[in-house]
Amino acid sequence: FWLKGTAAAVACRETVQPLPSSATMAADTGNAQYEIAEQVEMSDDEDDEFQYEEIPEEVSVDDDENLDDLNKLLVDTRAPEQPPEDRGVAPTISQRPAVVDDFIRNFFIKHDMQKSLEAFQAEWYELQTTGRLRSEDVEVVPDIYTRNQSLYEDITVLKQELEKARAVAEVARRSWDKFRKERDFHRMHHRRVVQEKNKLLVDLRRLKRHYEQYEPTLTELRHKYEVAMKEKMLMRLEKDRHVAKVDSLQKQLDQYEGKADKKGEINVLGDEGGTRRRKTDAPWPPEDRSNPFLTTMDSINPVKAGDFKMQKSYSGHGATISRVAFHPKIPVVCTASDDHTWKMWNLPNGELVMSGEGHKDWVSGIAFHPKGSHVATTSGDGTVKLWDMVKENCKHTFMDHTQAVWSCAFHDLGDFLVSSSMDHTTKVWDIQSQRCRHTLRGHVDSVNDVTFQPFSNNVCTASGDKTVSLWDLRSGLCIQTFYGHANAVNACTFNLRGDTIASCDADGMVKLWDVKMVSEFLQIDTGRHPANSGCFDRSGKLLAIGSGDSTIKVFDVHQKAFVTSLEGHNDSVQAAQFDPVNNKFLVSASSDCTFRYWSP
């Protein structure tokens, strides 16, 4: 310092002892020491040519360090100049390491330990002022703690990623197991298919060799068949010529004798080429006939349907069996099938008695004549055929229907036959004159089933228009119509007393109607499958229903209770009939091409 005054100038130097560190507090000013280096007196008269002595400036080390720290702080805080090419790069930020005491203070503040913080600050300040802290005690926090914290955070993240990886691996493992099982299954299936293919190839080669062995025989038989057909045609032509000649001679003879008009008979050519007599129309059945079952039906015991079991199964057709019918006197049953044939079987042995072929489409219905001498069949070709059981041939074909014919039924006297058709009509056929006597019109949809009321002249029809109707055979007029079904009616049947009608529809509903009261008195729900047919036993107490779920359901009509369900068929049951003679068993027909015999 340079001092200049009018009286005196005193150069003095203050010596200050440095503190232990930059963090220490200011020292007591009372401890400062002063020295007088030289004393000089100066007057105002003297000139200013005195040579002053320059006193070297002593700069404190602490001040230099503080200045350097300040400059360094300015340099550190100043934004670095980026070169033009590096201006797009983001600046880096460095974190200054924490001192030990600051680290401890932050720890107490973080955990809200105020008392511990105050105690620590007081004791730390006391140690600083007394100089008992070493230089290594006030350094920054060791890196091992920060590194441990960083490693702990990394380990936590890695554990989370490890759990995710394990979950992904587990999903992949399950997917691999699934794919491996599917691969093994498809491999096994492929091997099985290859084995079946090889087996079929072997069978085809064997059958081809077998067929080649029979080829000469088949050729010879085909030639013989052609020759026989030619001979048959020649014989038929010759027969027709002789029949025409006989017919002409017979007419001349009748004309000479004057008997043709008196007898009311003419000679016609039969279906098989033979001659037969077509008589005049048969008289209508009388009205004053009584039903013998009105008084004796109560004495008939119901069949023990609860004990029924399937005894035998017969496979005699190549397609669906649509209807069964019992012979009125002997244990013989007829079956009608979609394979264009009908067959007659002996029960219970199931031996084939007779087979009929002649329809060009599926055979839908079949019925026995009350005397058992004739069989009537209906078909999808729109015809009704009358078969002679004695001569084993087709006696007559009724072709007045315009569409498929569903069912037929004989009158109990045997003079009349009724048939129902898809053309919305029911026709009454005269067996004696072999012509249509009445056409019952009134339904607006297909007539699916027809039957006679026992020992009366009433005809009952079931139609696709959801109605059941009663008709007078003689007048051809509708007597009564029963309404109540919500879908097409598939079948209708009477009990032997003739006072109850059971009708089945496509919704699986079976309704029982009181003929006298003209009302419904019982409704049976057989399930969601169609009810295809129904049949009363001789007592009229049990009703068997053929269902579309391949079962025959038996109900007690009097007690209004379910009795049993007969299971055994593999497809829809189309028909079921109780034994009409002894009332001891039941026969059912199904779409599985079989008919089955049920008995206790």
C-alpha cells in the first residue's frame, strides 16, 4: 500500500494467519498482529522529489484460491462456444460430487430427522472450529456408495426385465408344446391315412382281379338276358294279339246273347296282360253299423311298454323305411322304403316272405286289406298300386293324383281305399270298379296322412296347413276341422273306440282330440325334434310316438304320464305300430334303413 499525507505516512503491514480450510468460518479479528517497518516524518515544505520505496504487496493464499475458484466458477458456468459444425450436438451436463457433510445433511433432511440434523451441525461446527477434523474427513462422498446405489437400480431394472423374459419364455414354451402335440397328431393322422390308402389300393386290386374272373360269366349272362327279353316281347305281342281276339269274340258273343247290358260287365285288359272283369261301382257302406270295441275295450289290458326291450333289428332295405303295416290275421309285417320297393316279413324270425317292385320313386305308404288278400302302396311317382297277395302281382294302378302320394288306408269292409297326396287332395278309390269315386278338397297344403275312423264312414286327414279334418266318405264333404297346431301335421291316428284322435306335428307336439266334443283335451311335448307318427295300443291307453331324435316315446293317455323311451335306432324314427292281434310287441321303422322288434 502506498500512503501519502501532509503530516506523516506510515507503512504498515498486517499479518493474518490462514484458516485450516476454505470451509472454516472467519477468524477472530482480535488475533491479528501488526509490525512497524519504518517511520518517516514529512513536511509540507519539502519538495516532491523524495524517492518512495515500493512495499511489495503480500497477497493472501486464501484470497488467491478464492479468486481462482471464482474464475473457475465463471468459466464453468459460461456456455461453451460450439464450432459451426457441432452446433446440432446437445451440451453435456456434469454433476459435482457431494461433500460428506452435505451428504449427511441431505440424508437427514430427506428422512425429516430435524433433531439429528441440528445435533450434527452443532457438533460438526465445533470440530471445525477446534481443528480436530482431518483433511481426508471432509472430502467428497466415496464413489463406492454412489456406485452401489447405481448398481442397485440397475439390478432392479434387470430383475424386471428378467421376469418379463421368463413370462415370454413360458408362453413360448407352451406354444412349442402345443405345436409339438399338433405335429405329432397330424403325423399320426397322416400315417393312418396312408395305411388306409394302401389298404384300399390292395382291396381295389383284389376286387379288380375278382371282377376280371367273372367278366366272361357276366358277358354270357348279359347275352342270355337280352335273348330272354326279346323272347318275352315276342310272347307278349303274341299274347296281346290273342287277348284282343278273345275280347272281340267275347263282345260278339255278348252281343248275340244280349247279356252285356243286363249284367253291366265288360272285359278289360289287366295290368299284367291278362283279362279280368271290372264290375259296377260298389255300394256305399251302411251308416247303422256299431263299433264292437265300445263295450269291450275296457277289458283289454294295456301292453307292458315299460318292460319293452329291443329284441331284434332287421336290415332289409337300402334306404329309409317310411312305413310299416301289420297283417290283420297272422304275424306278418310289411315295410315301405325309399329304395322303390316294399317287402313282407315274418315275425319274429324276420324272414323275407315277399318283395314288391314296380314303383318308379320312393314308396311312402302301405296298408293291408282287411281280409289280408291285398296290399296297397303309395309312392312319390304319384301312383297308388293294388297288389294281389295270392297271384303275387300288381292288380291295378291308380294314377289320378298329380303329385307324390303320401299314405293310404282301407275301409274296414274292404270295398274302398283312400289316399292322400301332395296335390292337396284325398281320393276315394272303389276297389270293385277300380276308379275314383270322390276327391276330397279343402286343404291348402299337402295332405300328409289319411286314416279311417274304426267301423264308420268317416275319413281323417292330416295336412301341412296345420289342420286335422274329418270327412264323410259317401258325400265327400268335410264334417269337422280341428285347429291348434303351430306347424305342419305329419300323422293322425284313432284309437279302436274311435272317440280319440292323436295328431303329430313337425314341432314335436302331439295333440289328442275328443271327437264328440270337437276339442283338444291333452297336449304332449316330445321335444324339439319332429313327431313323425303315432299309434295307440289295443286298449287305447298307451300312445307310441316315433320321434326325430331316433327314439320311440310311450305315453299313458289316461294317467297323462310318460311311460318310457325306447332307444336303439341310429336315425329318425319314421313309424311305430303295436301288434294289432295280441297286443304284445311293437315294430318301429327308421331312417337308418332298419326296422326293429320290441317286446318285454
